[in-house]
Amino acid sequence: MELGDYCTGIQHIGIPTDDMDKTVSFYQSIGFREALGTVNEKEHARVEFLQNGNLMLETYESKNVSRKTGAIDHFCIDVRDIKKVYEYLKSHGFQMLETEIQFLPFWEHGVQFINILGPNGEKIEFSQKLWLCKVNMKE
């Protein structure tokens, strides 16, 4: 198995904000539309997915906004099988940022994801949107 066999492209780019309304307004002014507005209950933070064509931004409330060039928090790679990707990353010694696959109830059926740390301190998320049914995390 090669990791690339399960990756289908960039799913989204994560941008933290301390002013959600201003951020949404800005991106709408350059052609983005709201694809999903939700709340990350675990973080008690508002989340907005904004889309322009095939480019998706995930902007979310954070108290730790650096306001410096290069302050994008993470980029996310869309995957077909999060369990196989997790096994690959773990077995190949990548620096995992979680000890197990995570779940958030975003989109219609939720997402499962895992993050690793890149060589420059960047977070790289691998995420699978759950389309047909909710997946039991204990499987």
C-alpha cells in the first residue's frame, strides 16, 4: 500500500480567526459562498466552510490567531479510507498529533480525521467525509 493510493486531493485549508463575521464577509467579497456553518462543540467554537469552485476554506474561531504571513493552521488531504491511512502513518513513524482517529459531526454524516506534524511544524490533516452512514468509531 502506498499512501497516495488513498489520497484524492486537497479537501480544505484551515484558517483560524478571532472575528468570524469579518472573515466570512471578506471571503464572500472575493467570490466564496457559505458551504456549511456549524459549531465545534468540543472547542465551543463557530466553524464556517467557505467554497469557491473546488477550493474549500475552513475558518474557525480561535483565541490563538497570530496575524502573521504564513499563519494558516493546517491543510487537509481528502482520503478514501481513513483507517488504512491511519495505519500507514502510524506504521511509518510519522509524528501523530492524536492517538486515534477523530470524529466531528460536520457535513451530513460527519468526518473522521487524523493529523500529523510536518517538517516545519505545519499540521497536515487527513480526512474522510462520511457519506452514506455514520461509522462506529469502535470498528
